[in-house]
Amino acid sequence: MKKTIGRHLSCFILLFIITSLNSCRVSKPLATPSSSLSGSAANYITTYKDLAISEMRRTGVPASITLAQGMLESDYGRSTLARIGNNHFGIKCHNGWNGQTMRQHDDRRNECFRKYRRPEDSFYDHSDFLKTGSRYSFLFDLDPTDYKSWARGLRKAGYATNPDYANMLIRKIEENKLHDFDKGFTASYSAAPEKVQEKLPEKIQGNTQDKVQGEVIPAESKTGAGEKVKANQETITFGDVMAKMPRIMENNRIQYIIVKDGETREKLEKDFNLLKWELPRYNDLKDNFTPVPGQLLYLEPKRERAESGLEFHTVSAGETMHAISQKYGVRLKSLLEMNRMTEGDEPASGQKIWLQPQKQVTSNQ
């Protein structure tokens, strides 16, 4: 009898202690994604927000959409495709892709996906993929701050097969306040009235003086229906030439400017809303470079190859690989690789420099 009473008493005491502890616990509200970002989301945003904003200015793709797609498609950079292939947007090979590839199961087994040297290249390619793809062209008629319409438009255009893809993007944007990155940035396509389409290699011949980094415009321009006005016919100052040239021009589908007298790097960065790292990176220049009048500076990344139809360049005396890179809007690293050269190598006068990847010829021996 005593043992039974003791057991009941022990159970009662234990129950009393548990009840007391629960009553003393402080009740805390559950953290929602909008009030507290997960570590993965916060790290991803911190790492790529500046790049997404820069791409919005370059192409018009909202930074919020770029970040949301990257987070969703790459699982915050943790997916196999992102870790091994630096592909953050799940872009498949499609026709015309000549870069590296990797295979992975998706809608079908062993599908071909694009592979990049670095994550930044994936972001650049994602913007260009949307900007140049005919099925996505209607998106660029939308307000770049209307992320909901962009999300629904991507689903409508077939970017992903998941029927809830638009809502997934919208939730990702709103949970992480990604729409804040769309504010205050104007896409470069809004400056279309000032742009002209030119073939730069025919007009800019390059000055290879050691003290000048980049290309320098020649002492001639075109007027009227292509009639040339040469320097030996009349005195043409640098200011005269610049007054006749539009401010933002295009080469190899890349926007560029020619530096004017008195322009500093700080002024250029402010006028064109550029981050400090953009000009040196886009133009293969040192971080501490100083712009000089007449220098060609790209406002967005150069491409892996020259425009279609330009197969090779014949080197002039004293011409550098950097000068050729700037002339055709091709990344210096890509130009070196296409010609089996290493950093620091310079071409000889008369040498043929390939501007397109060359197919390797296999021997049948």
C-alpha cells in the first residue's frame, strides 16, 4: 500500500514540475522570412545584389527577377549545376551555344546545360538570354519595377515548366524584399534615342601608345551620306569630333563611350551610374586606371567573340592584344584563348588573330 502511494506521489510531483516549467517559458512569435532572412538567402543576396543591379541597368531585366530566379534555380548557389557548372539559372545549351557544357537529369534524362568559368558569366548570359530571345521580347515593354508582371511573363514564355513558377518567384521577391533593388535604377535601353549602331572596327583604328590604355578615335569623322572629312583638308579638333558623335554608341552589341576632355573616372561613374569595379573589369584594365581623352570605354561586359562575319584581324605594327580586344568588343582572356596565347603575349606585325573560336581538326592517322 505504501509503495503504491509513493509511486502516485512521485508521478504527481513530476507532473507538477513539468507544468511549472511550461508556464514559465517565454512565448516568442515565429520568425517569418520577411522579417528574418535565412542564412542562405542573406548570403546569396549580399554576394550577387550589386551584379543584379548592374545587369538591370545594362539590359533592363529587373534585379529582383534576376536574384529570385538565381535563388530559386540554383538553390542559393548550392545545386550541382551551380557548384560545378557555375550555372545559376538552369539555362540549357539550346542551338548556337558553343561554350562548355555539362549533363544533368531534368525534364528528361541527361540534358545538356551551359557551363561557365565563373558565376558572373552566368548572370551576364542570363540577361542576354532574355534580352535577345524573341519569345521574351514582350517582357521589355513592361515596367521594370513591375516584378509581378515579369514573373508571370516568364512563366507565360515558358522559362520553366512548373505551373506555379510565377508565384514562386513573386513569393521569393516579397519574402526577401528583393523589389527594393529595382528602385532608382533606369535600364540602359531607355536611352535608345541616343544610340547608334556602328561597326567600330571600321571607324576606330586604335592608338597603341604605352601611356594610353584603350582605344583612341582617329582624326576623321563622317558627315552626310558617308562623305569623309579628312584632317588634311581642314583642322578638326578632338572637341569637334566629339560634338558630332552620339554619347552612347554600340559595338558587338555592347554599349561604349569615348572619353571627353576633362572627364575623370569619378565623373564617368557618376554620369553613367557605374560601380567602381565595372569600368576596369569591362575593359580589361587595372583597378587604378585613369581615363584619358579619346579612350574607348565599354559600359557593359565584352563578349566571348566578335560579331558574326568578323573571322580574324591582321595585326598592324605595334598593335597590342588589348587594343584588338577593345576594337572588336571581345574579352581579352577569350581572345588569348582563341589564339593559344597566354597573358602578356603580344602579336607580331602581320600576324592573323582569330576573332571566333576555331574548330579543332582531328587527324585520321
